[in-house]
Amino acid sequence: MSESLTPRQRDFTQTVAALSRRRGIPPTLAEVAAEMEISEARAIQLADSCQARGAVKRERRVARSLRVVDRKERQP
């Protein structure tokens, strides 16, 4: 999907990318929530909405699987 992201979704994807670069591994949702100063429940909602828009990928029940999808990889 090529739908545009909301400002909060952009913040979420930028935070995921920054934490991944800084640590060398994908962040957990708890780490993203702490960095953004939001609840883990809100981080899950943002992850779900970003995943639905094709901006991030993650696998359920797999730790540290959250990653930002390159614009080139997104579905048209």
C-alpha cells in the first residue's frame, strides 16, 4: 500500500529506524514505547497501523522482528 502515514506513524517508523541503527538490532515494542514516551499498548497500535500501511514488517511471536520497510519494497 502506498497510503501516506500520519505524523505519529512517521514518528514511530523514524524511531524504529533510529533505534535499529543505534543498537544494530531491531528494537522491541517496549523500547520504542520508552523512546517515544508512550504506553506499550499505544506502540502496539502504531505498529499495527504502520504494518497495515506497509511501512513496517514484523512477525508475531518473534522477538525483535520489527523493521521499517524501504519505500522501494512497498506495494504500489
